[in-house]
Amino acid sequence: MLVLLAGVSLSVTAQEKLKSDGEIQVMAYGGPEGTPEGYREMKEAGFDMCWLWAGIDDAKKAMDMAHEAGVKILFSCDELKTNTENSVKKVMNHPALAGYILSDEPSADMFKELGDWVRKIQAVDSKHFCYINLLPNYATFHQLGVDDKELYGAPSYREYLEAFVREVPVTFISFDHYPVIEENGVSRLREQWYANLEDIKYVSQKSGLPFWAYALSVAHRIYPVPTVGELRLQVYSNLAYGAQTIQYFAYSDGGYEDYHHSPVSYGKRTEVYDRIKLVNHEIKALSGVFLNSKVVGVWHTGATTPAPWITARMQEQSPRAMPPVRLLQTSGTGAVVSLLEKEDSRFLVIVNRDHRHPMKLTFIADDSVKKVMKDGTLIPASRYAYTIEVDPGDAAIYTWKN
């Protein structure tokens, strides 16, 4: 039965939403099976770009399929090194091309050669970027079989990064560090991960180059099957430190020895596919927080501070940079606390550093502060209880006008 209420006006107040001038981009190391459906499936999971190693003819066919699905390609082939100008000219006008892959985890003694190669490509195509992914700070003699000095080109990892931006004319810095490892069936974090992020943030800000950061999306050797908590912790911590593009290793585990539970395994989705899809859609909805924002400061809470020789500890009372915040306290392992600034807005990102257990967050602020929801909706923070629970690896985000 239909009932009409005469004279009654029903209205729904539109909720305030984040403003954004674009989306956080997501890249996959490796790609799908070379079918249109494979690229559409990748796009559905929130990926915008992927790596492709192939001959020129096969690459063009793959690029056609990727373009139809809305996916961009980072391209490389043997000829890109041996016949650079000719190779670049064959693919540079394809609408699916994002850029050129030159090297993954180079040592410092390769920087001069890489710099020359970048200039050679840019002389032909200045519209697309050259991609070089750098080593993590835990790469030592034991991992790579080279002397640390030869690897970093200097006594420290930070000087390795500084040498790279000085010698190689790239438009961004990319690095990988996979922090979640498993020992005796229990996963834990590498402490030096936060030191790595501190060095990357420092060199990024000093050079004016944005940075791209990886999260691990495949199980192998000492690395467990990625959970939502592990994925969130990696992605939200990277973004809290200023990352502008999120990358995953790897999209598919086919052909890799001892690798399993990647998002797509031998053409079939695993549970990790749905987990990554969830996280990717979250961060894209939150692009208004992270994209083109400046990192004002990053602090850590908790009984102990990870990498205390380089990270900054935050007192339980809010620092002076956050005048609207009256109290910020965390339980358990603690949190990464990042203050970001964009135009006239400030964003406070509080990441639960525990990827296995929830964290209690006590947050008291002025009425001007709003809580940023996962879909980008803004709700007055005063609508929430003073103490809330933050899921494993997840982030609570607040905003106010500067």
C-alpha cells in the first residue's frame, strides 16, 4: 500500500566529503595473463599500472589490451638497452605507455651508467618517466654477496639514496622494503623498516622528488601469506611518510620458485586478491588526504619506539603542531602519527603499528576537528567516543583547517 504524506518535506543533508585533484596510483610488479579479461581483472582490483617485460611486438599487443582496460604499462625489453633510440620510438606514442623500466635494486656503482641511460631515453621521449627501483636498507653482504660500501657507495644507506638522486635524473624515487617476516609461525616487523622510511622521507623532501613505496603481496620463504592487517600497515605507513604511489610485489606468483598466494596464481584469484582490492579501494577514496600533501612531521607512540636512533617519539600530549588536538593516547604496540598539510587543510594520520591486534586510541580535540571515514566522508570527531578501537594495521584519520 502506498501512503502519501501531504505537506511533509523529506530532505537528506548531503554529507561533507574530501576534496581531491586526483587518485593515489597503484602499481603491480608483473602483470596478468595476457588477455583482455586479465587486465580488466587487474583494474577491478584497483591497479593502475603494471610491469611488462616483452619483445616489441608482444608488448604492443599487451599494451592494446591494457589500454582497453584502463591500465598503464611500465615497459622494458633487451633492446631498450642495446638499441635504445629505436626501441623507444616504437612504443613512445602508445596511449598505454606509462614509462620505461631500467633497473631493479641497483648497486651504487651502477648509478653513472643508469644516469647516462636515462638521458639517452629522455633525448628521444621526454614525456614518459624512467623507472628505477632502489634497494632496501636491510640489503647487506649476506643478502647480496657484495660489500656494503660497494652496495651503498658510501658508509650509510642515506648516502646511497643521495648519490642516486645526484647522479640519476629521475622524476621520483622508488624503493622496496618488506617488513613483515615470520619466525616459528609468528609474524613480526623488521625494526629497520621505519629507519628506511625516515631516510626515504628525508631524501625525498631534500631533493624535491616524490617517492613510490612497495608492499608485499605474495608469500615466500620467510614472508607469510599477506593479511588485511599486514597490507594496511604497509600501505598506510608508506602513505603516512609521504608516498605518492603504492606498489605491490608481486601480482602473480607463476614461475617464481617457493612463491605462493599472490593476488592471482596461475590465472586464478586467491584470497589475497580480495584483500588487496579492499585496501586499494580504501586508499583511492582517501586520495584527498595523501595525494600532493606535505609531511609536516612523523612521530611514534608506544612503550618502545621502533628504530629509536632515527625516529621521533611523540609524547602522549599532542605536539605544538596540532593545536586543535587536546589528547592523543594509544595502547599496545603504539602507532605511527603523521601530520600532513595541503593548502588550508591539515590531516592527522594515526596508524596502528600492530598488524595482528587492534589498538585502543583515545582522541580528544576541538569541535573544529573532523574524522575522515574510509569513503572520504567527513564526520565531526565529537560524534565519536573519546576512546575507539583501530583495527590491526589500520589508520584513524582526522582533519581540520590550518
